Amino acid sequence: MAGLARVTPGTDLGEVVEILERDGAVIIENFVDDATLEGLRNDLAPALKGANHCETGYDGHRTRRVNSLFARTRHLTPVVTQPLYLGAARAVMQKPVHMWVGKSRIEITPTIQISATQAIQIDPGQGKQPLHRDDWLHLRRHPGPTSRVQLMLSLTDFTAENGATLVIPGSHHWDDETPPKYSDSFPSAMPAGSALIWLGGVYHSGGANTTDEPRLSLTVSYDLGNLRQEENQYLAVPKETVLELPEEVRRLLGYDSCPPGLGWYEMQDPHMVLEYDDLEQARAAADRHGSSRLN
Ligand SMILES: O=C(O)CCC(=O)C(=O)O
Ligand SMILES: [Fe+2]
């Protein structure tokens, strides 16, 4: 394998899906226009400036992460609706499943949903992140159906030296016994405004930044729509009512996180945020409980 496949925004969706099914990853240059790129950089700059470096080695002690991106910018819509990304996510995950209901054999096609949104600034001095599969969150067994299609948009140029995401092409076909090695990975070198799309079962990691400039990006993920509760408890139960319930029931209603890292709000345990109603207090309380980070 000679590196990561590259296509243009004009490429046929079928070809992109074929590459994703085969390699698990693809790079699309000129993924967003200059106005979107500029708008994203401007909208995210204040939050990134105010963000501390992360607390864990996995997230990166020289890496800043900012979440809740739809609340911070209006420029995400062209990213999540870009036809090749949304189209590929739909094609890969919205596969009908059949079942019997009484005497009828029916087919159901799942939805997809936006899962995580995060700006990632890898500062100079950050080392390589451990190689991992993002669908570890879903505790998937491999190889198997895809439950996540992830996107990394470069907001600065990505180079092998400044921390371009490292990807092991084809690793979504591997089982769960094979350990990933950096020597099998390729850097997703690409100009600002490009996108790396990869499947949840593909081993990848943030790269090391050995330059003296930050590497800036944002990532969004589409997950299978059935990875959720049946009744929407967040809409069904007013927050004041939730606060009157015992902690165990609040957690059972969904104000909880599932290891290794589903359900967070600003990378914190949602129960702590509910309890303290203030992110900083929640962080401090979580630190006292030794549970400030979910991964
Ligand atoms: O920053 C990157 O290039 C990759 C980050 C990543 O894979 C993650 O945090 O899960
Ligand atoms: Fe990842």
C-alpha cells in the first residue's frame, strides 16, 4: 500500500464508497471553500485560545480540544452536509436489516446521527497519540459492520512533521487480536481545507508535532442512529425533575457516560455537570473523585 487514496470533490460517490470499503480511509482536497475555512478558524479561535492542554496522555498533554462546535459556529453545516462525506456515511451505515413482525417480513433502514464535534490543536512538542479505533467507543468486534464514519478537516496544512493524522489503511479488516504498529501507518498530509474520512474500525492516531507551529483541525463523526435510548429522556424529563431524583436514577436516565468514553459533555462526566451546573465546578469535583476524564 503506497499511502492514502486521494480524490477530488467532483469524484463519483460510488468510487469514494468503494475506496472506503476497501482501504477504510480517503483524503478529499478542497473539501470546503475559503469562506468556510476562514469562518471556522475565526469562530473557533477564542475558545482554542482559552483552552488548557489536555489532562491525559491519550488526549495529549500538548494538545488543546474544544467541543460543542455547533454551539460555537454556523460554518459546520457545509462540512456535515458535504455530499461525499454525508453520502458516504449514509451508504456505509444505512444498510437495511430485515426482521419478522408477526407474518410480515419487514426491512428497516437505520438513521445516522452526528456524534462528536471537536476542534483539535496539536501544539509543538506533542508526541504521537496511541493508535486506536474510534469505534472502540461502541465496543465493536472486528471485522464487522461499520458504526462510525469520521471526518478530520484540516484548518492548517497537515504535514508528516506537524502531526498529520496517522492512518493504517485496510486495518478495519483486521480482527481484535492484532496490535497496531506505527510502521504500518501513513500520515494524512494535505493542504488546509481538505478532509480525511475514515471508518470507525480503522487504526489511526494524531501524529507528533516536531515543528514550531500548531496543527489545527476539527473532527466530526457520524454514528449509527440506533446507538441510543428508545425514549428520549432528555426531552421527556424536565431538568428540575431530574435533579430531584437519586443519583443512580439520574445516571440510569442517561446522565452518565459509558466507558471508554460515550456520553460526555465538554469531555466531562455528564452527571457531574448536572450536579454542579457549572463546568469548572464539575471539573474540580470530578478531579476530587478521580474521574475527570472519560477515556
Ligand atoms: O488529532 C488527530 O489527528 C487524531 C485524533 C484522534 O484520533 C482522536 O482523538 O481520537
Ligand atoms: Fe481517534
